[in-house]
Amino acid sequence: MTLLVLRYGLAAILAMAVLGKVRRFAAFRDSLGAYGLRGGLASAGAFTVVAVEALAVALAVSAADDALVGMAGAVLGTIFTGLQVYLLAGGNRAPCLCFGTAAPVSAASLARAAVVLLAGLVLLFAG
């Protein structure tokens, strides 16, 4: 039961992130400048992030093995957490639309990224 809650919780967090990015796609694309992506690279990066997150949501609600869902969550969580730490360590509190909100990078956005990572790891190793 715990794995099911984690699996669908992960799907819900990522679905909200996808919807937030899609609703404000241009702002999300532009926010990737904080990571050094501009122009065509920012567009490609934004599309890729949304597509990968949407695929992870589809995977989480499919009949796929928990370990596979966990691997997707762990990879995304590692990337999200690493990028949040990178920005916070550099003192950059630019809005990232990381989870569909335009709030500046903060301890709260880092915590959300860590939740994705933790849920992914639990599913990966317990699944």
C-alpha cells in the first residue's frame, strides 16, 4: 500500500509540474536561462523536460514495475535536486517554474525536488 501511495503521489507531483509548465511554457523556457540555456537550446530543453516529466507520469500510472517507476523518479529527482542546490549555492533565487509555480528557488522548492528523489529511491529499491 505504501508503494502505491508513493507511486501515485509521484505521479501527482509530476503531473502538476507538467501542467504548470505547459500553461506558462514561454516563461518556463525563459527561466532556463538561469541554467545557461538560451534561444534554441532553451526551447529544446523546455520541451524535453515537459516530455520526460509527462512520460514519467504515464509510466507511474501504467502497469509498469515499481522499480522502473522508481528509476524514473530517482533520475528526475536527482536532476531537480542538483539544479536546485546549484542555484541556491550560487545565490541565484530566480523563478524556475520547477514545479509549475513562478516562485523563486528556495528551501521549499528544494524540498519538493528532494521528495521526488526520495519517492523514486524508495520505489526503486523496494519495488
